[in-house]
Amino acid sequence: MDMYSLYHSNIENQLAKELGYITKTREVNQINDDDKNYYKECNYKLFFFIIQLQQKIKDLEKENES
């Protein structure tokens, strides 16, 4: 193997590693985006659940006053 072929082979290996890293990073970012969407949805559900509980507490307090 001559020096040019060896050098070219090393560059190809380095590029392949970098592309693999970029691909893995994109996959992780996609997972993180999915997690963010899930947590956002959970936060909305919890918020509305808390609002409903507060309303029920107010209704019960009104009943107890009567």
C-alpha cells in the first residue's frame, strides 16, 4: 500500500466515524424532542387536572357552608 492510499484510507475512516457520530447525535436529538413533547403533554394534563380539583374543592366548600 502506498502512502497516498494509506492517507486516503485514514481520511475515509475518519469521515465515516464523523458521519456515524452525526447520525447518532440526530437520533438522540429526536429522542429528546419526543421526550419534550411527552412531558409537555403531561404538564398540560396535570394543569387541567389541578384546575378540576380546585373547582371540586370550591364546590365542596360551598356545600359544607350550606
